[in-house]
Amino acid sequence: MTGARLIVEGCAIAAVDPEGTEIASGHLIAQDGVVVALGEGPAPAAARDGATVIDAAGCLLTPGLVNTHHHLYQSTTRGWAPDEGLFAWLTALYPVWALIDETIEWAAARAGLASLVLSGCTTSSDHHYLFPRGAGDLFGVAVEAARSIGLRFHPARGSMDLGHSKGGLPPDEVTEELGDILAATEDAIDRFHDPSFGSMLRVAVAPCSPFSASGDLMATSAELARAMGVRLHTHLAETLDEGAYCLEHFGMRPLELMAELGWLGDDVWLAHCVHLNADEAGFLAHSGTGAAHCPSSNCRLGAGVAPVRELLDAGARVGLGVDGAASNESGDLNVELRAALLMARARGGAGAMTTREALALATIGGARCLGRADEIGSLEAGKLADLALWRLDDLGHAGIEDPVAALVLGPPRKPDTVIVGGVALVASGHLVTADEETIARDAARAAHRLHLEAGA
């Protein structure tokens, strides 16, 4: 409803603001896609004239969720290597991903983005690091897919130049040359990056990992990103194998390597950070570097559980991520709140994470990682009207008096309504910007084609 007034009322509200504002039954008013007020009870009569009013009785209103790590192109390769750890899983899937083209990318990206929106996500990153020769403009296709679904998009132009022949993990045919990577990355920023307030599209620079990107690529990518004023993203400390690789090839642990290459700072967020010791958690926080916590993927691949409590206690910026659907089999962000809480408590006891902290990871924590805490991640006047409305009066949640506990600990629940900048993307639990059946059919067709071409 951009250009108009929107009122959501009659619902519980968890603002996730610095004051921890929670309202048992209240309202929110947005004008021209920006929150202008929220408070107790129904909206004032003076605000109602000409407004679109949503009666949200029985619901909880939260900020839209923020996904800080994903690989959309993997959405059509779910179920591959289901019992392998990261390195064996990657080795099995690299040849399959080498077959991706623009048609498959479109189907995969739309499927991944639709799943995200239908799980309450209003802003998502996408780490796309694999560009097979002759595959077409995969990065541009992902951007168009995001535009067609309607959420805010932070695509990260990833890269790999350290193929098997150079001591890296990926086969040479899915890597690129350094000069080509830098040129393509600069082009992606020039074509798509929009730094303005309320931007729907911001580009990051994102070489893949210490075992697939050379030191030269990491260092020059950091220089390029900072020269062009964009953020930096990569995988780090995901598995013990990665730690062993870094010690063998570089003589240092993964975080030490990042510091050596200029990859720490408040313009950087790192995916996973599972295998950090206490000193490293403090060092990461002190540097201002963010961490994208991907609990379901880390468990699916047997990587371990990130030290989220230690990171938060040290003052680190921590957000949540789905990771690629091929290492999760779910593209839903809402389930990661519960997973994050349960994994933290399994690791550190009942006090290791509260329900409010889990919600904060998925909202303001993610916004901080993406450098957008002044725009999204909480419900405050002056911030963008990116909203998720969760119905909690169904059989699975009725009787849980605390609505935040109901959302985080109750059975997974898709949102009733998702709004980005005042515009509804989901209404009555259904996607309104695209046809769900068409997206599912295209994704299934693309996945089947990959199975056939890979000889699986």
C-alpha cells in the first residue's frame, strides 16, 4: 500500500526495539511504506480516514525476518548426498551445479525466495559463488527473481578461483580466473547496487571460502568492496575439516587467516562461525564483524553448533540464515528461530538463549549483519514497514499465553500476512505476488532435469 496509510490492529506486538516494547493488544500505523506509530489498543480515529485496516485479532505482529545467508541456486538440488559431511557433500554436488543455466537458476531462485517470504522473511541475502562457463547471467536472473517475488534482496557476488589443480576443493571447471571475477563483481555492483534508504537491492562481494578462494582473490575482493562502498561476505569456520585445511595450507586457523587478509570489520559478515574458541569469539566481536548462524544446515551436515551465547555475550552482531536448501531441505526461515534456541540450549543449558533472543537473531540481529539496522529489523517510527503477522489462535498455539514463546517454541507456523514497505506479499497465508503452484512445478521440472543430466 505504498503511497497510502496502512493500519494493523487488534494484535499482540513484539517490536524488538531497544526498549523491548511488547503490547498485548495494539496497533501499528504505516504511511508511504514507513512506520509512523504503534501503541496500545485500536488506532486513533483520526488515522483511520482513507487507511487500509487489517484486523489482526489472534495474531502476533513482529518485524519481518531477515535471512543473512542463503544459496538460492541450490533449491533444485535438495536431497543429494543426504548422509555426508560438508566436504563430501560438496564433492558430490559440484558436478551437478556445473549444469546450472539461466532456466534452472530462475526456477531455483523463485522457489527459494517464495519459501522465504512464506516463512515471514522480508529481506534476504543470497551467496551465489558458482558460475559455470556458458551458463548465462545467473546473478542477474536471481535479481529478477527477487523483483518478481517482492522482498528486499542482498545478493552477494561470490566466486571461486582455487580449483582442485591448485590445491582447492572444487573441480577446476566450476572456478573462474581472478581478473574475470573482479570484472564481473564490479559489473554486478554497477548494475544493481542501490545504497539509498529503503533500497530493495544491495550487492555484496563474497568469495566462497578459504578452501575455494585464493588469498589473492580474498584480498583484492576486500579492496574492491571497500573502494565501491559495499559489504563483504564469506563462509568461515564451518567444519573441523576447514580448520585442518587452513592449518595445513596457511599455517593458521580460519579466523587468523581472515584477519591477515583484511577480512574483519563492521562491513563484513561471516557465515557459520561454528568452530571458534572463546578468544576468537571475542576477537570477532571486537572487530565489529557479523556472524550468520545457520543452525539447521550445520546440524544436517554434522558441522556442529556455533557458540552463539559466547558471541552475543562478547557483543557480536549475530543473525540467522537458512543456508542453501540443499544442505537444509527446508527454505523456511521461521523454523530457524526454534532450531537456534534448541541448539543453543543443547550446547549450553537452559540459560543459553531466551525466546526473545531467538526472535532478535532473526530480525534486528540480521539487520545489523546486513548493515540495515537503521531501516529494518524492529518496529519503530521512521523504519520501513516490513512486517510479519503470525496467527497464534490455531490448535497448535492456542493456550500459550506468551505470544513470543508461542511463535518460537510452538509448532512451525507460516505467517498469515507478510508486508514489505507497506506492500503485501503474503495474505491469508498465500503468496500474492506469484503463483505458488507454478513455482513448485518449475522447480520440480528443473530438479528432474538436473537428475537426468547428471546421470543420477
